[in-house]
Amino acid sequence: MVIIFLQDSSLMLGVYLVLLTPCIDYVIVFTKMGKGNESILLKVTPILLILQTILLPIYLFVLLGEKAISIVRMGPFLDAFLFLIFIPLLLAIMTQLCSKKSSLGNRIMKMPPWIPVPFMSFVLFVVVASQIREVYSDLGTLIDVIPVYILFLLIIPWVSKSLGKLFKLDIASRRAITFSMGTRNSLVVLPLASILPEPLSTQVAVVIILQTVTELFGEVLYIKLVPKWF
């Protein structure tokens, strides 16, 4: 499998982009559904976003070497982060702060926690639908990354269980670590794939989307099994 990645830069880059960045959005919903401590993940969300944005170019340079310089251009990378990630996050924070000063906003913020689920499902559906043609046309090559994503989901519970024991975390926090480590930031790194030159951009985007689809099936199992595992 590693040989395949070394021979295909789009597969390699797509897998690195999505597996090196922990999720900061819908993982909170999955964690709550899996009886984990979602409040911890909510508190560290800004820290995770900032750290992974800083560390991702460094990770890519370490793993890809000089090839990373030719693939990832820092200017477009920063533009994509600023306009597609940072500004929307800043607007979300401002919305929450303003809601505290308004009775209507306060009622909206207290709506049931499942409300974001249909919206996230719609976004995932649109994103997957936009790339389904490319997935179908290049399925023979893309099928090679699926075992990697499955193996990743299988290993994470064992790793998180060891970390939980090492740092003496409570049960809910151990469950939260499992969901945080097992859920990747596909929808956030996807805009970064859009800045790559064609046809690399489309190929990397498809690899990222394929991880999302695989992950969703894994999350369903996580919700059922993680509470029993911990």
C-alpha cells in the first residue's frame, strides 16, 4: 500500500491531508451520541484548528520532502485558510457572542443538539454528490486507499484506550479521545485541495471525499461500540 502511495502523489497527498487533521466540527455531535465528553472537544476546537493549520505544512514537508514545496503553495494555502476556514469560524464565534445579548439568539442557541445533524448531512450529501462522478470513473485506483482508512478506524480505539489509561482520564473523556482521533477534518481540508493545480486538485479532493464516506460508516459503529469498549 505504501508503494502505491509513493507512486501516486495525488493518493499520497490526499491521504496525508485528511489523516493528519483531527475533526473540529461534526465530531462533537458524534461524541455526544457516543456518550462521550463533547464539552471538552468544544473547548479545544479553536486550539485544534490553529495547531493543525500551523503543523500541516510542516507535516507535509517532513513526509513529502521537496515534493511538498512544489505541491503546496503557501500563498494560496493561506488564502484558502483565511477566507474558507478562519473567517467563517470567526463569524460563528461572533454569532454566539451576540446571541447572549438577544433573547431570540439565546433561544436559538438552546435548541436541541441534534439540530445541526440534518444540516451537516445535507452538506456531506452535496460534497459527496459533487465528486461522485470522479470517484466512479477512477474507482480502480481509489479502491486502494479504502483499506488504509478502515485500518485507521480499527487502530484508533486501541490507541485511545492506551492514552486514556496513561493519563488516567475518566470514561467520558476516553470516549471523546476515540471520536476525536478517529474522525478527520475532511470538510475543512477540502478547500485546501481546491488550491492545488489541476488535475491534482480533483484527484486529491476525491481521495478526501472517499475518506469521509468511509468514516461515516465507521462513526455509526463507533456510536454503538465505543460506549461498550469504554
